[in-house]
Amino acid sequence: MISVAEAKNIVQSQQVNWGTASIPLEKSMGEVLAEDIKADRDFPPFDRVTMDGIALSFDAFNAGEREFKIQEVQLAGVPATNLKGREFAIEIMTGAILSVGCDLIIRYEDLEFYEKGSEKWVKINLDEADRWKNVHRQGSDQEKGELLIAKGVVVTAAEVAIIATVGHHEVCVNKKPNVAIVSTGDELVDVEKEPLAHQIRKSNSVAIQSSLNQLKVPNKCFHLLDDKEELRNKINAILNDFDVVLLSGGVSKGKADYLPEILEELGVEKLFHKVAQRPGKPFWFGADKSGKQVFAFPGNPISTYMCFRIYFIPWLEHNLGRQVEVRTAVLKEDVIFKPDLGYFLQVRSEIGNNDLIEVYPETGNGSGDLANLAKSDAFLYLPPGEQLYKSGNSYEYYSFDISSLA
Ligand code: AMP
Ligand code: MG
């Protein structure tokens, strides 16, 4: 039996590239960029006016001139006008290109307008101003060709805005694998069915599917009976059609736990079976010759969910080119755990002093106690080798909430 650390290493060392795809920009939220985004022009692309007011010559202002004749009005979205001489000012609006011959904007708040016959004049009530005041100079943020977003970044609405402004209506992102979710077991019935006394409803596949949908990973659910022939044929077909297979159930020591044997028969090489952990000890992991991964999780809902969260999610993120750091949290009650196994303790989290995550054990009745998942919101990993895990110590923390990855 291997340790949690070894199992994680083996899983993470499975490097896969699912290729890239061009997708519409508005569908790219949460995807990982597979291309660098560069400035297609200067940022800003022209000397941009940042206040409604007047444009004028700084030299005139600096020489003490405070009254100017209004030459014309220039709105945003029209080509630059030309200042006819330093005795003139142009009324100008935010977002407009700066008029030629002007290098100062004075805002309306500092102006008084008046009329001389049919002429419009302005008086400036301001003692001092610097050249280029209220002008966002061309190229002052970024120059044309500069890198704005490097590949590997996860797209949020902020990146969408930047990508849009450089004119990409499509964007190249890392493709996600097509995942088969396969539950196994004769005792399982569909969610909408009324189970008989000896039956239970399938919950593992829906939980995994919901997480994959949240991460926008294409997926499909299957259910197979504990029948060697059915398992062999269907898993073979599924391996052909999907990039990754997530199985649940059928990997323990039971008489109907056929999966390890069948997977090897189908040419899926076992990379490990059994991890020194609780829950999820019987976890089986392998890959076939074409480099497709099979995660066979023990069927207990908490084991399935834990293995999916601890092993599959970080592996997926890694292969999509995302760096996700493992967080830590402070244990707030002593925990005694004697078996020589890594323990994924279910915990309830609070935000403590200094924004540290503080967690309280919510152990429930073990890996069969599905309802207890609702009381907890994360796993805290207590590594083997100790028996008393003391309040105040920090350990690796795995939130159930994966929305920050989505
Ligand atoms: P197994 O790993 O097949 O021995 O299953 C362990 C336990 O988990 C059994 O009590 C199963 O009934 C239960 N189980 C297996 N698969 C599922 C599933 N998809 N949804 C809910 N419970 C399951
Ligand atoms: Mg089973």
C-alpha cells in the first residue's frame, strides 16, 4: 500500500495534453488561455481626454492667459480638431481625442462661460495647472506589442474586457478532457426511482457530474451492473470514446468487486491500488497504452467524493496549465486518530483572526455517512505518524467549494 504523497505524485506525473480550441470570447470565462494576448495598439491608443471641459494651449495658460474664445465643441468619437491659435479654446468631452495644438484640459468645474455678442467665451478660475493635465497620454499604460496577458491565466471578466479591447472575438484556450462517469453496483437505482428495501439511490455520479459541469468539463454518466461481461464490454467501449474514466465502486475486496481484474484485462495498467488513507483506502488508479487515465474510486459516497476532490481535481487543473496552491487551515480541536493512515478529516470552516481559516471536526459516522457531508465544508489532511493532532496546528485544507477553480 502506498502513501497519500506517493499516490498524489503518481497521479500528478500523468502528464496529458488535451489540445487547444478557439472558442467565442463570451464563452471563455473560467477557461485557461492557450495564447499570449498582446496590445494591438498603444494603450490608450490616442491622447485621451479624461474630463469634460476645455482643451487649450498650456503655454498660453502658463503665460497668464485666463480668458479664451471658444472655437468649437469636440465630442468623443470624432477625429481631432485643430486649435486655430493660442487665444482659442475648444470645448471637449471625456473620451475624445485631444485636439491638435492643445496640451491642457481644464474641467467645467473651474470654468465660467459668457457671451460677447455672438461669440462664446470662457474664463478659467484656476491658478495653476501642469502641461497634459487631464490627458491620458497615448501609450502611457502599454505600448503596441506589449504582453497584456500571458498564456496559462484563467479567464475572468477582467481578462474578457482586455481581450475584447485588443479585438479578439475568439480566444484560444486549453481543451478539457471528455470524462466518463461510471457508477457500478447491483444495489443502485436511479435518483427518480423508489428503492426497494435492499436498494439505494445512486448519488456518486450526480455529485461528480455537478462538479464537472461547474468546471465546464464535458462529461457523460453511465451505470454498470456487477457483471464481469457487462463491465468488460462497456468499459472497453467507454475507454474508446472518452479521454478519462471515473469509476465508482467495485474496487474493494468484495466478491463482486471485479474492476481491478477487468481493467487490467482491458490493458489499463495499474499504477497503484490501495492508498494508506481514510476514507478511500481501496482507490485504484491506472492508465492505458494510449495515455487515458482511469480513476476507480471506492463506492462509499464520501470516499468517492474525497478521492475525486483530492486526486482528480488537482490533476485536472495541473494538466490544464493552472497552478493551484494547496491551502492550509488551523485545527481548532484536538483530534485523536490512531491508525497508521493519512486521515482526510471532514471539517467545518470559519474565518478566524488574520483571515486564517480555522476548522472544527465534523466526523460523523465515517465514509458511509453521506448526510454528514452537509455539516462539513472541507477536508483537512492529517498526515500519518501522529496519534494526537493538536488544536492550533495547521494542516492541508481542501474546500468542497471548487468555484474558485471554475
Ligand atoms: P463498493 O465500493 O462497490 O463496495 O461500494 C461501497 C458502498 O458504497 C456500498 O454500500 C455501495 O452501495 C455504496 N455505493 C457504491 N456506489 C455508489 C453510488 N454510485 N452512489 C451511492 N452509493 C454507492
Ligand atoms: Mg459495489
